Amino acid sequence: MVTMNRPAISLAVLACLSVHAQGNADLMKTPECALARTQFEQVLAAGGPRERLNAVRELTALKCFGVKPSAPPEGRFVPPPVAVDAIRLRPELFLSAPVPALPRAAAPTPPPAIPRPPVLTACDASGCWDSNGTRYNQQGPVLLGPKGVCTLQAGALNCP
């Protein structure tokens, strides 16, 4: 069996009674709620004593939600904020250690060289010379290069 604490049960009963008593009316849309919210915002913006803010907060909760907010239990309080000194770092703690070197980026690799077919530059009765300076001997209708038979297509020489 699940047990609930007494304040939670009483708060739930109050909320149910509030909803039952008001019927289907939406308290957030009433003019009294709008006026209470306006007053609450004015007091909150202006600052002032905490008692005034609590009183306006209770009035707003009553007009807009139909319930009075519960007070914190006795003996409990919110501790005041604690002031903390700024942290002072000592640079000698950080400068004594060697600074690791950042890895160098590898040099980009050059694009691969695309071999261009040699172009015939000069021919005589026994053969031709290409743009690379290689000699091709003529054997009938074909040219023989250093590695075998070459074919000629649109001025470009294709050799094995």
C-alpha cells in the first residue's frame, strides 16, 4: 500500500474542491485574475519588501487558481546566497609543463601525372621523330618504336 504525506493529501483535496466549486469556469480568464496578475507584475518589477510580494502572490493565486498557496513548513528557510571569491590561477603551474606540439598536416599529394601520347613532329623517308625526341622507324605502312609496333591516330602516336 502506498502512503502519502498529510500535506500532499490536503493539497489534492483542496484542488479538487476548488475545481468542483468553480464548475467549468476558467479562473485564468476572469477580470479579477487579470487585475491580480497585473498587480503582481508591478510589485515584482518595483521590488520592495518581501512581505508585500508574498501578499500579492497569495492574492494572485487565489484569484487565478482558486487556492491559497501553502507556506513553507516552520523551521525551513532558504539560506542567503554565499559570496565566493574569484578563482585566481597561477600561470606558473601551467607554463612549467611543455606544450605539446600540434601534429603537422601532411603536404597534399600532387595529382597523378597523366602520360600524354607523343606527337609526331618531323618525318623523313625512313621514319619519324616525336615530341619526346624518340625515333620511330618506318617498316612499310607501320612505325616501329622502341617497344614494338605503333599506330598513328589524328597525329598522336599510340605505342605499347
